[in-house]
Amino acid sequence: MVSFRALAQRLVADGVVERMTHQRVSQLSREDPAFPRVVQIGRSKAVDYRLARPYFAGRKSRQGERTDLKPKE
């Protein structure tokens, strides 16, 4: 289990993604139903790296996509 901050750092260090912040990891955990299970440890949230790595490796990056132009679902 790794914290969101450690997950972001490790994904970059392992070359899974070019850049990642713990804020983006937190946002994905809230918005994406396919995100691996999150565990609360004290005030921090953690995720199993063995599940998170394949999730991020298979995820399509949509940087700069204009979501304001899409119709609300």
C-alpha cells in the first residue's frame, strides 16, 4: 500500500507516466469508478501499487481536453 503522494512519485520513477501529482491521483480516485480500491489510513488515503500500476499504464491520457465543450451527462 502506498499513499497518493508516494504513488504519484513512484509512477513517474517507474516510467509508467511522464508526470503525475498526488492531487491528480486524488481526483481520479473520486471521479473514476475503475480506480483501484482506496483505503483510509489515518488522515491519508492509500492504494495497492500492484493494482494501481496497471490502471495507470492502461489509462489513456487526455491532457488539455476541453471538457467545457462536452454536453453534461
